[in-house]
Amino acid sequence: MSKRKMHAFMILCALAAILLLIAAPAHGQTPLTNADVIRKIKSDKLPAVVVVEQIKTNPGRYDVSDGVVKMLIQDGIPGEVVAAMIAANEPNKGLVQNGEDLSWADKYLKAVAGGTTKMITPKKFRLNLGKGLALASLTYGMTKVSSGYEMDGSSAEVRLKGLTELSIGIPERLAPEETIMIREATVKKDKRMAILGSGSVLTGSKAKEAVSARFTKTTSFRTSNVNMTLWKITFDSPLPAGEYFVIFGGIMAWDFAIEP
């Protein structure tokens, strides 16, 4: 392996190690607070997905009262981060019922397609921060590096035709536009990935190592409030055939497939 190639390999290994360290759970540390979260976003400039992972995997004591949640959102703290703080602080708090049985909304995503209703259960998912790093370290030229949410399996169990709407329950202090993302997933062998961002690593004997990155757009949708914490999601245009993830605040995910 040439010196330049070895240098590129070391850079990429260091990047992967930093990302893993950032997202890894801390043991024996003081619980995280609102101030810690604000510092990580505002001062440390950490990506929201990384902060969500830290909230999920570390002890925390957060003030998530109505007024504070509103101030956090107004101060520019991403909705998915605030949602993770609420989930960590109130793990067993149910949704407001308001006289209607909405107990399903704590666990399911409701899909209306082809005149029928299907309940979609949450699936296990994980954050992949460095897909492509190992390949990039061993090749010359431009190699794509991507990050995103992954699920096992090459296809969702729930398959839909003519999807017209989704219904989802979220805490009443949060707006769905701030906490929900709907992304098409790419399939590779026995896994699917909803890419959050991608970039390129340039290596070679005559080129300096360089990294360029871009963030992908979420699927466009509109929301309407049905009953306090229950929201209906409709799409600006029919979803193309493919595999899709619905991610709530980086803490819960559902999947479905759209058939041609």
C-alpha cells in the first residue's frame, strides 16, 4: 500500500472512530441535561442524528415541560432531538385520549391504501454513520460514502397499493413536520438503508484526499390534526414503487413497500 493510500486509510479510520465514539454510550457519567443537548447542537455542531443516539444510549434528566419544549424548538433544536428527550424522560406516558380510543397510536402506524386499512408495527433499526469507509480506504478515485438508517431484510412485510394516507400518534407538544421523516430506502442484499446524507472520498496517487457531502431530501407530505396527538399524513403526489421508512424523532421506525 502506497504512503498516500495509507494516509487516506488512516484518515478514514480516524473519521469512523470519531463517529463511533460520538454515538457510543457513556458509562458512569452524570446524566445529560437540556444544557448538554443545547451545547452539543449549538456549540459542538453535532449532527442531530448523533445527538439522538447519545440521548437514547445515555442517562438523562430533561425538562420537557410544555413551555420549555416550545422554547427549544424556537431556539433551533431539531424536532427529532426534542422528541428523543421527551421519550427518554417520559418512556411510559401514553397519548392523550380525549374521549377516543387512540391506544393503537402508541405502537402502530395506520395506513389506508386501496380502500383498506393496515396497521404497521414498529421495526428494529439502527444508525449507520459510515457505509463505504472501508471500501474508500482500499480504492483509487472517487468512492461514495453514505450514512443513514438501516433495517434488516430486503423488503417490508406490509405491501401497499394506492396509498392515500397514514396516521401517526406523537406527543402533543411536537409538530409532525419537525419530528417525522419519510424516506425511500435502497436495497442491498439482505438490508435496506434510508440514506440521510452521502458524499465522496477522493484518493489517489496524484490527488489530495477530499470529502464532499450532501444531504438527501425527505419525501414531501402534508399533515392535518385529527385529535390532539393523532395526525393524518397525506402526500403531495403518489409515492413511486419502492421500499419506505417512516422515522419518528430517530427513536421509532416503521417500514412499508409501495407496489407498482
